[in-house]
Amino acid sequence: MKKSGKANIIYDIFLRILFFRWHQMTVWQRRKRLRFINALTPLSKENLVEGFDRFKVPAKRITTRSMVQGTILYLHGGAYVLGMTKNHINLCSKIAHLVGMEIIAPHYRLAPEDPFPSALNDVVSVYSDLLLQKGKTSPLFIGGDSAGGGLALALLQEIREREFPMPDGAFLFSPWTDLTLSSNSVIEKARVDPILSSYGLREDARAYAGNLPLDSPRISPLFASLHGFPPTLIQVGTQEILLDDARSFAEKARMAGIDVVLSEWEGMFHVFQTFPMLDATDAAIKEVAAFIARHKSSTSRERD
């Protein structure tokens, strides 16, 4: 399914300036620049945002100003080495406002200081606590962007293996599913992708994986068994090197009998949903809201 949403050339130029030499910087240089960008980014006042200390892992809680009906566990991107930003929080605020649910966004541990499985252990812990706090009948979804999308898929594997109740659905923005970076789009989209670089991602992938092979299923979910996964919505831009990460994963999910929707956005770049000025952003978030509404009704009964 391809969606119209062509990016303005001005955006392309802006992003190329913003991310100039980004992937040639060290992790610490990128974190420093991100703090600067974050300081200039206004925080949405649409919803309530607060620190949340009811888990073993620090988290943000984003809630609507009306009644909360369910929870979304949202895992931020950042190539497993960069932390949550105001752009992530603003995206969560938009989603929470449309669907009337609270969003829990954990500050999971980052590489290279804490390589795999630290981040996965953190989000498993939060998910387990959510099940205890919310019960089995409250609507529960998992979302994530980029590396956070890959981490969400690793979490689903852990949920299945530990025989926890599955969430009602998962939505993923440009998920990084193959840390081997072996897909065709990594080469074919290199010139048109204004944000990502295979050179930088290879360094981040190795920092995250530590001594494990990059094709390990919980590091690269593309190589995992997907049986038992919940309904999944994947959104991806056609101008990003991770396009095939989404396409290949969606195809494998279909082959495994999973209810999966792949939504490709023509002319869009990596995680364009974090840019509120784009018309495509509102349309994409409305698609997420419709997906959640469609699968939220199933929680009137207890999950298996």
C-alpha cells in the first residue's frame, strides 16, 4: 500500500544540512548535537507529560487530558545509541490525543555503554510490570520507530518465549529489522536518503550487538520466527535506506500468517512522522489511530 506524501525539496535540503556528517561523528558528538537540537524543540502542550517511576526502568508517561482507555508501550529510535528526544515525546502526544490512551516511553539503556541485551531486558521488565498493573483485559499496544521498532519486534519474541499475554497489536515506523544491512535498498536509496548512512549504522549495529552475530534474531528480527505475533502496522518512507527492512519483514510476516499491513509513503524519509509540519504526518498518525481502534475492540475479552 503506497500513500501519497511527497516531501518538499526544502525539507530535503534542511535534513541534509541538519544531518551533515552525522554518521561520521562519534556517539558522544551526536549526543551533544542532539541535546542542542532538543533544547530548541518546543514540547507539545497537547497532553500531560511526566516522569514515571513505577517501573524498575525510568520512563516518560504521556496522557490525554480526558479519560485514559488503555496503554501503549512506545520504544524510541536512535540506532540503539541515542536517547529519547522531544520529537519522540511530541509524536507520542499526537498519538495519545487521537486514540485516548496513555503512552509509556521507557529510557532503556543505550550502547555502547550497555550493549545487547540491556535494552531488551529493560523493555521486557516494563512490559511485565504493565501486565501486572493494568491486568489482562486493558487494551495494550506496542509501538516503536527505527531501532525502537526493531526492539519492539525483539520484545515480541521475548513475550512469546516467556508465554506472556501478547499485546493487541504493534505499530512500527521505519523499523530497523536487519542490522547486517544486507538489503538492496541500503545501496539503491543511499543517494536519496537525507538522514541515514550505512557507514554510521554499521558502527552503531556493532556497538549494540557486542560480540553476538548481527543476524541473531533478537538483534535483527528479520531473521526471527514470527509465529504468534499480533496484528502489525508498518509505515515506511520510499526515500530511506531501510525501505527493504520494512518490506522484507512484512513479507515474512505474511508468510507466517500474521495480520500485517505495510504502508509505504511515497517520497517520505526516515521516521517522517516526527516532523509535525508535514501533511503526511497527520495522515500517518490517523492511520495508526484507525489501526488501534480496529484491534482495540478485541480487548473486551481476556487475551490468551
